[in-house]
Amino acid sequence: MLGTAAAITAAAFVLTVGPADAKAASSFQIPCFPYGTPNYAYGQYIGGWGYHVAEDVCHNDGIPVFAAADGVVKYSARTPDSYRWGNLIIIQHSWKSSSILSLYGHLNNDRRVGAGATVKKGQRIGTVGPRGSVNGNWDPHTHFGIRQATYKAGTGSYDHTIHGYEPSCCAGWVASGKYVNDRRSNYDYVGAAISGNRSMNSNGESVMTFKLWNTGRQTWLKGGSTPVRLGGNRPQDRGSGFSDGGTAEGWLTRNRIELLDDTPSGQLAQFRATFKSSGNPGTYPECFAPVVENLGWMRDLGLCATMTIKPPDWRGQHYGTYVTEPDSGPTDLDSTASPSGLLPGDRRSVKILVRNVGELQWNAGGANPVRLATRRPTDRTSAFRTIGAGDIDASENWPDKNRASAIDGRYDPGTDSVVADATITTGEIAVFSFVTTTPDKVGNIREYFSPVVEGKKHMSDTGSSVLFNILDRGYHYSYVSKSADPATITPGVTEQDVTVRLKNTGREAWPVDGNLRLGTDRARDHKSAFITTTGPDPWIARNRPSAVDSVVGAPGDTTVDPGQVAEFDFTITIPDSLGAGNYRLYVRPVMDGVGWLPEDYGINFPVPVAVARNLQFMKTVYSGNQQSFARNSTMTARVAIKNTGRLTWSASGTNPVRLATTHPQNRSSAFRTLTGGDPWLNANRASTIDGTVTDLSGNMTVNGADTMIEPGQIALFSVPLTAAPAPGTYREYFSLVQDGAAWFPDPGYNMLLKVVAP
């Protein structure tokens, strides 16, 4: 009896159904299935190589290769790369007092026979190799050739007279059809594999798949008048005890498994069915063979799967976990709590639900009660045990240091509730309820549990567990709220008051106006650009926006006790030097002198910064021809510039706005005019504001009395120019600067001036 896929594929077989096609020379067979059409045929001339003296067939990597006839292996090795054979096997046969060689080239490394071995027809010798040096660097195929000759080299040595190509056809090589009848019978097969779990519980089931190569020439049909099915065998038509009376999935009757899909010749057929346990422990050989209904059976190739049914046993399967408040009681599934953020000494009520998937009943009492025991390792003393606590339900205390709970009831999925029940039958769900007490440890600790039948056995690991996150005893918080995100802020103009509220969830009090503070985060303790140093809510330092300002609901308290909410107030100020953009300020509480609080809620304020200073050059009017500027002469350029920022420009005061040289900034101009009625302010400051442009047309209309330029208005700058440089073409670059504050963005504005001889 064959019980493995390897045994199933041990041989290729002849037809047993359909007409006998074999004529003379039928003692040789095709070496692999599906054989396919040769891409290089026998006697085909290939330019640069010569005459091909074999057939290149079986074009799929991994196809089993079989001996074509009885014989002795003369050569079996992976040849040198220069030979282009890859793995090669050559077999010597005796045929009607003649010597015949069969050659199998381009195989994989899994050759099953060595030089000197005796092989039988149909014995598996290897598989088709993948592309690479393993097969001589060809696309997957087998080079199958037959030669009327005696092997000239010693066994195990390569006969150098053997080639895949010959300069003239064909040096003793013959077409395979002279010895091999490649006209297959109507129905034939080769076993490929049997997969599925062959061991099951007494109430279990397993999906089994039988894979067979269709090596006949007829397509196997799923339906019609001659469907191919997998029939119970040994004896034929034997009914299977695993078919559930022929009603299990995939079974047509107690002795027939349905073909999944129509399967053409050369393709892999699959039969799949659910095997259901009969309930009687033992070992059962289940054997099959394909049958063509209304025609007959194919050969019995030992397609057998030995099925084992285990004796009845206790088994559990994790169904779910509830974590509730410690006073919720063993049947309460509504009040949820988290096993995270716990402090030493905190309690949680845990409900672990386990389904009975075994054959035996679970009992809450009696000689062998079922309880929930610690796992990984088994019967481990739990650091979370709660024993003898008088302020919780007695059933919530652990029976022992390694026993969390007895059965507290049965879970009803329909009502999502716990029902009083002391017995849990197969398929029902037991509820184990117990209270945990957090140990004095810090970190993430997972506690594992599984049921135990006291006095009998521990059930297998169901994976039931709870992950506890434990913090140190000291300072902790939870996020409550913050004020609205700041509106757009203009550097040097706007400040924004913000508020953060945090709850003290630790065991230690926080001092008001003390060392429990908000610190800058991401990166931690960075020096913020948003510091405010004046006003009612100045920052403590560049990395400390605020200490606790007050207790919410208790403004006179000097400490924020555990459970109370603290308020932090501070102001965001945008420095004058900060460019426009969307910034973000992250804060997090820190007990200075102790450390940062461990929780991270990502408290942050987006800080959208507006453009404070911006400009647009609108128009330039020259009093002369700047393209023919006579040397040592003068003219005036009237420059109109629009205020497109958020600040008001002033011609005077602490930070006046002026037209200044650029490229580079503060460059001394060769065209400066330092005398006359409207001179430059200095060599690199051409002009201050000379008025407001009210009309850009023509020579421009200006209100000279207005020297304050609001956003959206246009300023006039009058620039006298003296053609001092030698004749030539020059570019004079300008932008605006708010002296004592900052430069405006450089727009690249310039005057093109051509100095000519007077």
C-alpha cells in the first residue's frame, strides 16, 4: 500500500481503459508527461549547430522523468557547463539482441539513479530542470534521444561520441517513434500528490485533495455520460466511512469523489472532498482509483491515504477576551476598561472565553473540574494573581497562584451575555472570570492562560492571553483638551494665547506654578522660535512654555491632585525673522528634576505664519532715455512698488522702509547722487517713501503728503541717477529693506542703464 505522494509517483503506467494502441516496439515508453510537441524535432537542421538527433519535449520545470525501458544506467551526473547538458542520464538497453541507448538531458539536480544502477521501465529517474546551469542554460525541457549503439565509455564516464547535434544525420541516432509508441490510450494517469490532514479528532474533519496527471489522450470530464471520478477501491466500489454517508462536501455517493474541473490530456486533475470522522478511534486505510463511469476503472496505483481518528479528548479554542472594571462582577460584559496605562496595584476584571471543541464535557465541579490555568510555562505562578481580596466578588479571587478561575458560566453569542451553567458541552463557550492585580513592574507584560482538567490533563495552548501595559508609580497624565488652533499670525505683529488642559492620572500631586511644566517636544527640549518674553503669560524659557497655571474647577488649589485637571496658559509670538509657512509647536509635560512623563498624546498647535513683508514692482518712469544716458548727466527714475504683505510701511520712525541696492545687498552704487534737491540717503540707500501712487497711468499721479503705505497701496520712490561710470551697459539692482528689522524678498528688480559719451 502506498501512503505518500512520493510513493504515488514512483512509476508511469500503461493504459487499462480504451483500445490497445501499442504495436511493435511497445516495450519502450514516453519518458515524461505531458510530452508535448517537440520544439526541436529529430533530424531538424539548426543553423550553427547541425542536425538535432533527438526530441526536445516535456517543457515544464519539475515534470517527473521516467526510464523508457528496462536497462542499466551508464552515466548519471551533472556535466561541466561547457557540455551544455546540465544533469544528464544515459541508460543502456538490450532489445532483440541489439544494444540501444536512451538519453535524458537537461534534468534537475534530483537524479534518483546513479551509474551502474539497474532500472525498470517506468521507474522515476529525475525531473525536468529549471533554466540555469543546472540544465545547461536552456529553457526547461528534456532532450530525449535513442541511439542504436553500445555505450563506448566505462560506467560513470562520459562517452564523448555522444552529441545532441551531428554534422550529418544522424550517427546512429534514430527517431524515437521506432521504439516508442507515443500514441497513448484513451485513459491513463500518473499519481502526483495526496494532501490534507490525515489525523483528526473523533468529531473532526479534513479536506483531502488527490492530484493525478491525465496521461491519456482523452479529456477527463466532470459531467456527461462518461464522467471521470475517484472511486472507492480495495475492493472496488468500497464505501468510505469518512463520506458522512455520501453527503460530505465533494462526495457524490459513499464511494465516489467528484472531479473539480474538466482536465485535458497532459494536465493535472484534482479530486477534493471533506473527510468527516466516523467517531470511532483507530487507523483506516482509504484507497481510491479513477473510474470512467459507464466505461471502466483505470489501473489501481495504490492511491491510499491512511486516516487516523484520535480518541475522544478535552480540547479548547480561544473565543474572546473582555477586560472590565474590577467591580463589574463575573457576568458583566458591558463595562469595558483597558489593560493599558496601569499603575502598580491597579485591578482589572478579565473574562476569557474558550469554546469546547473536544468530545468530552467540561464541568465546573466534581472530581475533575475544568479551570483556567497559567501557561507559557504551564502552571506558572502569576504575578497578576488576586487571592483573598475581600472587597471583590469571592468568585473573582484566584483559586490558586496558577489557577485564575473556575467556570463562571456559559457565553451565549445570540444575546451577547453570560448564562449560568456548570457544564459546557461540545461547541459551547465557557466563561472564566477573575480579577488581576498589577504587580510592581514596568513595561508590557503578556499573561497566557489555557484550560486544565484537574487530575487529567492540560488542554493544548489556546492562545488566550492579556497584554498589560504597566507604568511606574510616579507622574502620569492623559490629554483633556486645548484651545482653538491659532489663526494666521503675522511676524512682529500678532500674538496668540493658547491653553492646554491635562489630567493627573498618576499617584503624585503636581504643584501649581512649580516644576511640572510643558516642555517643547519633537525634538525634545528644542529652543522654540515662538517664545514670548513679555505680557501676562511669558515663557519660562525657550524650551518651557508654561508651568501649571491653575486647577480646573478649583482655582485656589496649590496642587493638582491625582484625578484633577491642570490648565497651562502661554502665548505664541512669531519672530520678525521667521519666513511665511505652516509651522507646528509640539508640547509635552515634564517634571523638571525628575523626567518626562511617559505618555505621548502628540499635543501640538499648528502655527500658520503669514508673509509679513512682500512687494511687487509695478512701474518705473524715467525723466530721460536710460538707453542713452550721457556720461556725467543726471535723470530721475520714479519707481512704483505695491505693498503685498501684511505690514504698514513707514517713511520714517524706528524702522523706515527704503529702496536699497542688492546683488549684493548694501552694494555702493556707481549711479548714486549725493547732492542736489533729492539726494540718496547714502551710497546704498536710493530713496525713502516719497508718497502714495493713486494712478499708475502716464507719468503716475502721486499723493506726496502720504508717507504711510498700507497693505494693498502703492508707494513711490524717487531715485536721482548720475551717469558716473565709463561708457557701457549696466544693471542696477534694488529691493526694499525695513531698516533695523529685515530685508524684503528679493524680486530681482533692476534698471538697465546704458552710459554713452557726452
